[in-house]
Amino acid sequence: MSLRTFARRFTEATGSPAGEWLIAERIEASKRLLVERCLGIDEIAAAVGLGSADTLRHHFRKRAGGGGSPTAYRGQFSTPAS
């Protein structure tokens, strides 16, 4: 299958281009890690394949809704340890 055909079929199947879909999946994975694990932002960025905390923050603010940071998201959605 050609790259062009793959790109067209992927967009038809998922509703977004492959690159955008992948970033969205990485942001969702980072949200889970922010809430469920006590990892630093750099560790989470590396774990989800975004490379650096700066890259994670950039994409998170753009796609996570509300324009907040990963740290603010963690504070809002994680439960305090008892």
C-alpha cells in the first residue's frame, strides 16, 4: 500500500491524520500516568514517547482542554495519598 493510500485510509477510519491521532493517544496516556503514578513530568514525557517535558507541556496545553498544564491536571484529577 502506498503512503498516500495509507494516510487517506487511516484518516477515513479514525477521523484524523496518523500524526494527530498518535499525539492524541500519547496525551491520553500521559493523563493516566499523571493521575495514577507519582512520576515526574520528564519521566512521563519519555514514557509516552514525547521525549521532553517541554514537548509534553506544548501538546498537553493544545489538546487536553482548558489550556492547563500537566501539573495542574494532576492536581485537579489525582486523589491525595492517604
